[in-house]
Amino acid sequence: MEKLFLTLVSLFFLFTIGCQQNSLTEPLTSEVAEKENFQEDTYLHGFMKLDGMLADPSRPLNSWLEIGGEIEYEHRIIYLNPDQTASQYYVSLKLTIEAELFDPYSPTTTPRVISEISTDKIDVQPEQVQSLVKYFKVQGRNDSMFLVCKFIVTTDYVTVDGMWLKAPRTHFSNNNVR
């Protein structure tokens, strides 16, 4: 009798558990699905300081120019289709550079200004690093010199990874040495 009673209680218990709604096998309601797939754009804003000495490629033999200024950045992740289960997105990066180049050994020379705004769309996935190289024109020069900045861009940040000056080849450039 005791075995029959335990068997009936066990069957009743299993029947009760089996008849309850199982949230793991039911489809998501549209309200729950919208909350899970909705992803807000992320926005970062900040400044990267530019300072240091850069080799002047337009002059022969160890000529240096000093740079001072900053790059303001706006880093935003833009989701292309938040309704898909695996949303695709890109990083929209706006860079505003305000800097000056001057000859530290000739204080009477006028500083050369670098002032530009650029916007780029970069394909970056989580835990992935992308490299972005930007050319910013040095104003007031006849030789079309550029400040070249290499940026590291991820979904979480942007940083300057290197910078140098680039000018068209001249007969003084060590690139022409054969």
C-alpha cells in the first residue's frame, strides 16, 4: 500500500510539473523580442593631445618641427538593423584636428596650422582592432605637406598610434638615395 501511495504521489508531482508552461520552449513574445534586439547607439567623446617632435621631410638632415594641439573625436556605434538577431554595425568616427607646427630652433617663423574635420565609417566587430590612417593638410605651405596620423579604432575607444609628416619627394629626401 505504501508503494502504491508513493507511486501515485510521484505521478501526481510529475504530472503537475509537466503541465506547467515551459518558458524555454515557448516562442518569445514580440515585446520581449523587441527589448532583447533593441540596442542603443553608443557615443564616446574626447580629446587626444598632440605634442612632440616630428622629422621634417622637406629638409635634408635631421630637421625637426614641433607639433602642439589636439584632436577632438566623436565615436559612435551605428546599428544597421537592430531587428536581426545578429545586428551588424559600424563605427562612425568624426575627427576635428586643431594643431600647429613650428620650428623650435627659429622662434620668428610663423607656425603652420592644421585644421580639418573628417568623418569616417569603419567596420569593426567586438574585440577586433582596426587601423585608420588619416592625412591632414598643413596649411600655408607650397609643398603640400601632410600630417599623417595612424589611429587604432575599436568598438570601445579610439587612440593615436603614431604620427609623422609627409611631403612630396624632393631631391633632398633620403627616399631618393640609391
